[in-house]
Amino acid sequence: MASLAEEIIQFHGVEKTYDGHTKVVDSLDLCIERGSFLSLLGPSGSGKTTTLMMLAGFEGPTSGDIRMHGRSLLDVPPYRRGMGVVFQNYALFPHLSVAQNIAFPLQQRRVGKSDVAIQVRRALEMVNLPNIGARYPRQLSGGQQQRVALARALVFEPEVVLMDEPLGALDKQLREHMQIEIKRLHQRLGITIVYVTHDQGEALTMSSRVAVFHEGKIQQIAVPEDIYERPGTSFVANFIGENNRLDGVVDHGVDGDFVVLLGNGTRLTASADTPLAAGSKTTLSIRPERISINPGSSVRNVVPATVRELIYLGDHVRVRMSVCGNHDFFAKLPIGNVDSSLRPELEILVGWKAEHCRALDPMH
Ligand SMILES: Nc1ncnc2c1ncn2[C@@H]1O[C@H](COP(=O)(O)OP(=O)(O)O)[C@@H](O)[C@H]1O
Ligand SMILES: [Mg+2]
């Protein structure tokens, strides 16, 4: 039986430049495990699409190698790579019916006529669209077209499916519905999915692993919980979710944690994945939902704060405060936990645990 840890795709030192000097993908090493759902997440221009295009075979790397099952893919044309693709710029063929669109990858692979009919019907059932094979793309809603594109990518039972922002054009409700459908298909079919998105919520909810891209490089690759709770760089902490930042200098290590001295003389205890040298600059990152107001003694870091503003958001309240010289320091309190005495100008204590305070690369 195939184990989840089996690596089916590997990028080795892959670089790509279009203009001869800017590396839009830079020294990329990446392993993709069989049956996993890997998201490539990052801002626009960070190299996600280029990475996926190189995997699909529509672009070649400038240097480095991409392997599947240990064999280089560089000389293998796209249709021989056994990958289904759902790309934004690879829309349905408008002059072909739905059935003809879905049959296209099968015909490319020279599948016999009677098998084509059976597989097209099965693919349409898989995406919950039976009985629309005779229609044309223009007669379908956006969501239906997207499902047909998905059926076309799945029809030849590929081992790997590549998707580039497949839900980008859909409205929120339909997008969330399709996210669930794609996740279900992934679980049911046991395929490997590589999924490009710039939407952090989408990446966190759908993926088994997330690779965060920035300027052609992977900043961090980890399970969604680690990406959010244990960001490895300031870029990841800022790009995903909200965070409060405090600048300081590492003072000394203690029991695997680090004491950090802030500009105002406050000492805080923070966690980091790698040893930090005394004297090095760092930026601390603390998520707003990890801040407690008037914390008990179980919390390592306790500092004075001045409440500036309360912002009501229905299910929670955001409290803006001045903390250690940061006047936009936010706590996020569940609505049931908000003390009615909290008001602007009140002097309080706030606190957070060392494990929720990440010492990352300096922002300043
Ligand atoms: N065909 C191309 N020719 C020249 N430059 C390109 C081409 N495709 C992408 N780029 C450039 O490469 C960089 C990365 O783009 P892309 O991989 O599309 O990023 P993303 O998908 O993360 O938005 C961008 O600066 C983009 O302008
Ligand atoms: Mg893109």
C-alpha cells in the first residue's frame, strides 16, 4: 500500500528567469507526497503560477530538475506527465459541448470511443453535473463551468491534479461550496493535488501542507496549523492572519526559549525554531487572540497597557491598546469574554505565553 510519506514529485534547485536576470523562481527545493493536498500560497507575483506551469510542463526551468517517481520530467511533454490541470488561462473550449470538452484529454491519449463515453459520463457524475453533456459552456453558470473544468482535469484519472486559482472568479458562497467539493473529491479519489491560491483562508482550510511563497522562494512549508501558530519568518506572520509586532534584541536563551530586550527596557520571553545569537535583532510576533487581559500567573509575559479603542465585531471585540511603545497593539476577545469595565484610557495588564510569542527575523 502506498504510504502518505512517499514522495512522488521533487523539485531540485529549480530556477526560472524570463528576462535573463530576475529569478521569478529561485533555488526551489520541494517534495510533494503522494495523496497530499499541497497549496502554494503567496502574494501576486511571488512565482506560484510559474512553479505550477513548470510542473505541468508548459514552462521549462532555467536550471535545476523536476522529477516524478525519481525520473526527470524535463523532456516529458505536458500530456505525457499524467497530470490533470485546471488553470485560469486554460478555459473550456467555447465551440465544443461539455461532453466534447471533457472528452478532449481522452482523445489526446487515444482512448477508444466507447470508453470515452463511459468516462465522460462518470466524470460529470463525479462533479454532480449529470445530463448536461450536450450543452455548451456559454449556457452554463460560472460555477458549472468551473466544475466542468474540474471534470476535464479528472476524467483520465490522473495521479496528480494541478489547479491555479480555480475558484478565483466565483462569488464567496459558491467558492466555499466548491472548496468543500474539491476537498471531498481529493479524499475520495486519493489523488495528489497541487493548488495555487493567494487566499490564506482557502489554503489553511483545504490543504494538508502549505508552501508560502515570497519573491520566488518558499518561506515556509508546513501543515496549516504550524503555518499559523508557528510562523517561521516575519513575512509569513504578516501574510497569514494578524499579528502584533514588537522589535527587540536577543538577550539570552533559557530552556529553549529566548529572553528579548525591547527598546523601552521590557524583557519578554519568546519561542523560536532555531537558536538565536545573543545581541541579534528580532521582531516578536503575537497573534491578537493569544493576548489575555489581566492575565493570571500561568502567563510568562505580563506588561502594562493603555486601552485606546474598543471595536465591536459581533462575535468578538477588538481592543486597540498601547503596549511597549506600539500604539496599534490589538487583542481579540470573544464576545462572551469582554469585561464591561474595559473603556478607552483604562490602564490594564496584558499577557501572553512564550509559546505564542515568536521571535522572528527583524522587520526594522
Ligand atoms: N510569461 C512570462 N514572461 C515574463 N514574465 C513573466 C511571465 N509569467 C510571469 N512573469 C513574471 O514572473 C513573476 C512571477 O509571476 P507568477 O509566477 O505569475 O506569480 P504568481 O502566480 O505568484 O502571481 C512576476 O513578476 C511576473 O510578472
Ligand atoms: Mg498566478
